Amino acid sequence: MKAGLPVDFSIIINEKKLGARLVSIEDLGNQKVFVIHFADGYEDGFYLDNMVRGVNEKLSTPYAAAVKDDVAVFNFLKENMAVKNFEYSNEGSAFANAWIFRVQRPHGFFYSFYLKGCYVFDIYFAAGKWVVCVGDKLYPDGIDHPFVEKVISEIGEEPVIANKPSPAKSIEFPLLFDYEGQQRIANGILMETQPVHQCYVAVRTDDPNNTLLYQFLRVNQKDKIFTWNHAGKKKEKMAKAIARALEKMFSTASFSRN
């Protein structure tokens, strides 16, 4: 795995594969701008504003559409973090980049895995074996998920041993969801609390000074229903859309949570 920038990856634009390189990250405080150079010579900064936009919005529109999943993941990329990406395509599914970030936490290194712009799972090495976790849920005896062995092989280094087999107290993740015919991007954080599992999702609005913050509660891990705190019909409609995306991420896209 490679630490620091630049980070090379591929995109599909106009039905053709094109090389891309994340060359720098500009932190503007309440927003990050990701400067990406493309193999055809084009370069621009891209940022999250409900959807991914280019600084030169008109010229960058097709490029923004092509890198939207990657930019959603880059929002959680920190300076000098080790990164690895590989291309994923399956019969009947479109091309996508899969990303692995090596994250340093107080009790050791974790490897966070993202696919199609969404957080999937963490994996770490302890007591001579790999352990998978999602938020506060451990799978020490292994799980049936097609990407576990692939992620382990892609890490491609001597694993850094975690000091104790314990998951993170919180997990940050990007969340893509459909709302009123458009795909939106939000930032989420899953908090480890018992017996209620809290998930906060922040959605940027057209007003840069206004961010909608939703609190989702999952009372029973076997229950596939998220409840939320909300106010007003418009926010409730968006909350339902976010809840559907959360359920997809924590069930079909991740694991059975029995």
C-alpha cells in the first residue's frame, strides 16, 4: 500500500477508460477540494455539495459524474494515509473503484474498505488472524462476503497487529442516496452505543451555511428498520430516502447482522 499523494486510479468517461490522479487536497475548513488530473490533460478541483461538482462546473460536468464515487471516499482520506485501490466489475454491474484505507487508531491499524462510494467494512489483524468488523459488530470467526479474501490479498504487506481485538468507537462513511430523482451524497458517522446504535448523517443544502443533520437510531440489530428524529414533511421525506440507503449498506451491501 502507498502512503500519501498522488493517488492513481481509473474512471469511465464517454464509455472509455481513462487514467486519473488525485494530486492534492485543499482543506477550506468546511469543505475539501480534491484536485484531479486526467490522462487526457484536463485538470480541475472537485468538491461535495450534495452531488460532486467541479470548480469549473460547466467543463467538469462529465468528469464530476465519472469521479463521484471516488470523491465521496476521498472525503475520508487523511494526509499520509496508506491507500490501495483496485477495479471492480461484475457481470451485469458497472465498473467501479474499490478503495482500502489504512487507518491508525489508538489500539492499532485497521483497514477500511469502500466500494462504489460507500463504506463496507473494516478488517484488522490480531491473535494471528484477520478479524472483520462493521462499526461495533465483530466477526472473529469469519463471514461469507466475497471481498474479504480479495481485500486481504490487496493489502499486500505484512499486517500491522492491532493491540487488542476491538472495533472503533465510531466509523465515518460516505453515503449515496436517491432523492427526488437525483443521487445525493451525505457524510455519515456510526456511533457505538448500547443497546441503541446511533447513526448521524449530515446533508449539505443549497445554502452553504445550512447543513441538515439527521439522527438515526437502530434499536435492534436484527431489525432492518431505522428510526429518526426529524421535523417537517420535507425532512421526513429525505429521512426515509436516507434510511433506505442505510439499510442497503448495512444489509445487502455489507453483512447479515444476526
